[in-house]
Amino acid sequence: MKAVVCGASGGIGQPLSLLLKASPLIDELALFDVVGTPGVTADLSHISSVAKVTGYLKEDDGLRKALTGADVVVIPAGVPRKPGMTRDDLFNINAGIVRDLITGVAETCPKAFILVISNPVNSTVPIAAEVMKKAGVFDPKRLFGVTTLDVVRAETFVQEITEEKDPSKTVIPVIGGHSGETIVPLFSMAKPAVDIPADKLGPLVKRVQFGGDEVVQAKGGAGSATLSMAYAGYRFTRSVIKAVKGEKGIIEPSYVYLPGVEGGDAIAKEVGVDFFSVPIELGPSGAESAQNVLSSVSSEEKQLLEVCKRDLKGSIDKGVGFVTTSP
Ligand code: NAI
């Protein structure tokens, strides 16, 4: 199992690479970035775990060398938010970075599972899909937008109400997109069920939708969530790898191209957009099936979904247009 991290020297890339290096599920770990990989690689290579670590810069065909033979490619490359910025403000820089990295994937390891962390996820995943389509190698079951941090935040923040000792024991589906009001946590479907007083539900939903802002503000210009994102990115990567290795029953919400995933076409028609996050059953070929949870949402959640769908459409069109209108 070879995993590659693109953007490995960054705030997310470093702790994510550390967690991947420590995982016994990974045999080879390749680190790619435009700066800093020799240092990060030397440092991680002293850890006495299974994975063999190699590092590459852009020079000397580094991207191709890093990606050769990759099974999983995780992408936290690009600029993060500063106070006052939305994820969409990152589009101008990150769109080109993701396009170029995915072009490398299409040429070098088109069958790899691609996990996109770079924001705005609502647009960068459509960009990745279009690049793979253009190259004739798009497999929707292998492309994921990582929205796990929203799930992790929902689990954590609801603990203040449930007082459950281990917050990760409460499963809460989070659907839609990964930005502000496109993030729709479905507390009505929590397992085990949680009883949230009416006056607390609205603030809780808002906190999940805008939890990233708390970190951006607290860091005061030094970036956005990195450590919690590294944890979430590792958790999702580990789930994909475990499912690929044959473990059954692994379900994780993820932002995917729904018409290409079993059960996803009907959901795409219902929500009116093709890229959307729902709980996905993972398996050896990636996204095995999409779970339609829409019929069970509460009336409050229905209203949240209306706002989500409206906002998502523009972000998806922007991502698709970025690739289809460029030469
Ligand atoms: P950072 O600035 O600390 O690190 C980004 C890294 O990407 C840097 O090391 C930089 O050199 C590298 N990079 C830039 N251009 C590159 C290229 N062409 N190829 C390879 N590497 C390149 O940023 P941070 O905090 O690690 O965030 C990275 C991205 O993740 C941002 O877009 C951020 O918005 C996003 N993010 C996504 C979350 C999610 O839930 N999906 C949560 C938090 C952040």
C-alpha cells in the first residue's frame, strides 16, 4: 500500500504524514511539496514504523516520481484561509494547484484513490473530476472530497449536550458540501439517538457549519485548522485503505460525483447537483454505494438543505468551468 501526500510540508501535510507514517496499514509513504520535503522526509524516516518514506520537490520530475505506483493520493496542497476570508476566496490560487496535481495523477497513477482536502472542496473536487475526464481516466468511485472534519466537529460539539464520554462513539451523518451553509449535519439521524433541546439545535448546527472560523480567528492570520484536519484526513484515509483491503461495513460521508456511484444517481436528481456529500459505503473499488438519507431528514434539516443546494450549484459550476473553458 503506497500513500502519497501532496502538500506534505504544510500545516496539515506534516501532521497527516506523521499519522500515515505511524500507521501499520501503509508500506510506502511518498511526500511531495514545492518546499521543505527533504527535511520532513528525513525527520519522519527516523520513526521505527513499517512505512518507507521518500520525499520529492518539483525539480527532477519529483511529482511523477512521488506518484509512481501510488494506491492512495491525499491532497492538502494550497493556501489556507486568513481571518475574514471564505473558502471560495482561495479558488484563484488553489484551483490551479489542484488541476496540476491531478494532471500528474491522471498521467502517472490513474487508478489511485484520490482524496482532496484543498479548499474550496466544493469546487476542487469538480476540478479534479474534469481533469480526469479530459484525460479519459475518470473513475467516480475513486475520487473523494474529504469532509470528515465536519463529521468530527459534529461528534465533538454534540458531546456538550449528550455528555457521552467518548464523542467518536456518536455517529452523525453530515451531508451537502464543505463550506458554511452547504454543510448540513443531520442530528436527527444520530446513532445512538440524541435528544437536543429545540433552543440548542440552531446554535449547534451553526457551530458545525462555521466551526472552521473559530480556528481561523484563534490563529489570528496564521492559517486554518491543521491538527484537527490532519486527524480527520487520516481517519478518512484509514477507512478507504481498510475497505480496499477487504474490511466490510465501513461507511463515511464524502463529497463525490454521485451519478458515478451506485445509488447516487437518484440522490443527484433529488438534490439537483451532481457533486454532493452523503454517507458512502466503502469497498475494494472505492465508493461502492451512496446512501440516500434524504427521505429521513427532519423539517428543519429540509430547510438547511434548500440553502445548501442553492449555494453548492455555483461552486460546482465554477470548478467545472475552470477546466472545461481552459485550453
Ligand atoms: P499550508 O499553507 O500550511 O500548507 C500548504 C502546503 O501546500 C505548503 O507546504 C505549500 O508549499 C504546498 N503547496 C503549494 N503549492 C503546491 C503545489 N503546487 N504542489 C504541492 N504542494 C504545494 O496550508 P494548510 O493549512 O496545510 O491547508 C492546506 C489546504 O487544506 C488549504 O486549501 C485549506 O483551506 C485546506 N483545508 C481543508 C479542510 C477540509 O476540511 N477539507 C480543513 C482545513 C484546511
